[in-house]
Amino acid sequence: MAAINLGTPDVRTLAPRRRTRQIRVGSVAVGSDAPVSVQSMTTTKTTDIDGTLQQIAELTASGCDIVRVAVPTQDDADVLHIIARKSQIPVIADIHFQPKYVFAAIDAGCAAVRVNPGNIRRFDDQVGEIAKRAKAAGVSLRIGVNAGSLEPSLLQKHGKATPEALVESAVWEASLFEEHDFHDFKISVKHNDPVTMVQAYRLLAQAGDWPLHLGVTEAGPAFQGTIKSATAFGILLSEGIGDTIRVSLSAPPAEEVKVGLQILQSLGLRERRLEIVSCPSCGRAQVDVYTLADEVTEGLKDVTVPLRVAVMGCVVNGPGEAREADLGVASGNGKGQIFVKGQVVKTVPEAEIVATLIEEARRIAAENPDLPAGEATVVTSGS
């Protein structure tokens, strides 16, 4: 059989990307027409070099573009050069409280440094030297303003961490770096409330052409954090705002990356990967859709092409969804019709549906070996 022209949906976005200056975080371009990058942060002690590098390797395999590591102590700063050199993706040093660690991270060869002006002692006095050293080393910065560590003067002025307060802090710090002719930085204005966060980024996007790092800080456990981040990111990215993202979850870092990638894919900002379209099930279903979808997802987790597979449980939406997918099944009466590119190729008993879908998917993947690598995601579909 000839290679199949895979029929994943046309890539469409809701608004043009906002035009910004473009910076580099090591090998990764950030801003304007560069792809929206996905970041995460290691949870290991940075001094645990092997453990940290192992976690970075896992993040890289999950599709992470940029990784951040914590630098709370001198011991952490002392090993940064090893981690930065051995990491497969650019490393950002996360700095709070001690300005000396900013310089240590620059000297260690980190791709970028995240600075939090609200809690680094006498930060504004250090801007000139930071700008000079970073420019000389070709290191970019992130000015990371957080609701939980806003400058006391701004809290007093605004009463709390309002969108206006977050943006005022960010714009002030940006102006200090620009006074020293340093422009290689991006900005974040994070808040744990998605509505406040969205309002802050909208204001910030209007105030300058800086590339923006999106994040809902302390978003919560996996389910809650995913909903909050997807809601906020979806709003902003659909308006063209946002150049790099981190989904902050109380979960393993690789889960943050999976969620972030899926958000971007859903908005047409990343090429779609292996996608399982399955119905949510209802009283019309004549097969166990939950089990079928789980087993197909597990069986195809190593398939590396952007393939859309529909696993449908009844005759109402099943044939239509299966016909629109690259590969699909419409189930009923103890059997399943197998569709490939809109055509029924065979009908099999329910007990053979999973094995047949996996076999057909692997055949399609083998006939299209040059397509980009992918990872299984599940999308429910139904009336």
C-alpha cells in the first residue's frame, strides 16, 4: 500500500503572534516568530549532579525545550558549570535573595538567569554590573515578578499584588536594564489567580515589546493546576500573547511538559502529535469505550508519527469521527468497523479491536518513517 497522507487537522491559530524583540536562551530562540517554547524546573537538589542530569534527560525526552534549576546555596552555584555543560537542553539558573549567585551562574555558562527583583537584596544597585557581565557572556535574563514576592513599596502603594502592581514592577526593572543598553531579557508577571495573571500579561504586552514567559504560579496539584494553566494560557496565547511557557504543577516535572505541549498543540502552536480521539461514553455505547481508549493509548505510546486515532463507542458519532481520523473504529453490536483514511477496511469482533488498531497504526507508522516524533494524547469527543 502506498504511504498514507496523514489527515491531522489543518493548523489554525486564533490570532497572529504578538511581535516582540527576540532573544536566545542558549540554542532556543524566544520571541516573535520563534515557536512557543516549553519549560520546566528540576525538583532535585542541584548539588545532586547525577540526579539532576537524569531528571533533565527525562524532561528532554518528554519534549522540554528549556530547563530551570534552583540555586539557593553556594554549593548549588559551585556545580552549575557541570550541569550547564552536560545538559542536553539550555539551563536557566533560578536566583533569589543573593545577587552573587547571578554572577556565579553567568560565569558557569548557564544559558540564562532568572532573577526576582522583589527578593534579591539591593537588586537595582546591581543592574549595571549584571547587564555588563551578561552581555559579555552572551547570557539572557528573565525578569521574574511574582505576586508572592513583590516589592514592599508596591504592595503598600497598590494594597496587594494587583495586575497594575506586577506590571509596574516589571516595567521599572526592564527600564533599568535598558538604561544600560541591555535588551536580552524576557519578563514574567506570575500570579496564582488566572484572572489576575491574564490581566497582568495583557497590560504588560501593551507596555513594551519584550518577549513574555507565561506562568500561573503555585497553580496547584495536577488536575487543578492543569485547568488553571490551560485556562490562562489559552486566553493569552489565543490573543497572540506569550513566547515561552511553564505549567507549574505539584507533580513530576515531565507532567508539566506534557500538559504544556498539549496546550500548544490544541491551539495550533505546535505540530500535532499522536492523538487519540475517544468518545466520553453514554447510554448508547455498546462497548467499553474507557477500556478500549486506555488500551489503545498504552499500545501506541511508542508510535512516533502525528497520527489521529478515533476510538468510538456507538453508531451516532462513531462512523463520522472514525472516517475523519487517520485510523479509527466505530463500535457496536459486539464488533467494530475499522476505518483507514475514511474507508472501512475490515470489521472485527470487539475482542480484536485493540489489536487491530495497534497493528494498523504500526503499519501506517512504518510507511511514514520520516514524520516528526510524537507522543500519545487523549481527546474526548461526543455529542
